Amino acid sequence: MGKKIIKFKAKLNGDNQVDPGPILTQARGKASLKYNTRTGIISWDISLKGLLSEIDPNIGVHIHLGKSGTNGPVLVNITKLCGSGKFPKKNVKDLLKGNTYINVHTFNHPNGVVRGQIIKVGESYDCDCYQPCEKYH
């Protein structure tokens, strides 16, 4: 049997943005995430539409700690919309309870333009094979 993988999703929009927020924007996005319980690696595939300015590379995209309606500290820095990184072990319970979110920061909205809570959708056992994202961003 392979490693246990927990699957998550997030729906990103301006209505979810907090302080300032909500943000009136046509921008939106979605994310599929997988957390490997053995390695502590979280992988993501994020798609975005309708951004009126570029993602600010000095701020970027992050996974934050925080319940819906609250802001919180950065847990994972996302440098590519399709990638992976180490998730802090001390925050795994927060991830499982829906107390984390993705926030996209642009030049026009440095505090964030779209945001979405990360919600658990299931779990499975996968092989130890590397599986790239379905599409490149």
C-alpha cells in the first residue's frame, strides 16, 4: 500500500477577502491540493481567471493560517501555481479542520484580491510515483 494522501480544494474569489474586503472583482480561481501524511508535503494546482494586474512576485500567493473571515500568518509560500512544498507539522490539524486558506496578492491588491478556504474533500492511498499537475501555468 502506498502513502496516505488527503485531498483538498479551495474556491477563490473576492467575496472571501478580509480586511480590506470583500473585493469587488471578476477575478476568481480554484485550487486542488493533496497532502502526503508520510512526507508532510502539500502539492497544489491553482487556476486563476480575470486578474486585472499581475501577481506581485514580492508578495505572491500563500497558504495562510486562519478561519473563514479572519486573517492569519503565512504557512506556505507558493512560488508557482503548480507545485509543492513542506507543510508545517504543527498546523496539520488546522489544515484538516478547514482553518487554512489560499490568498492571491497582486500589484493592484497587495493585501489580496481573491481568497478561498482550504476544505478537505477525501483521502486515498497513492503509489510512490510522482504525478505532475494536469496543466502547466
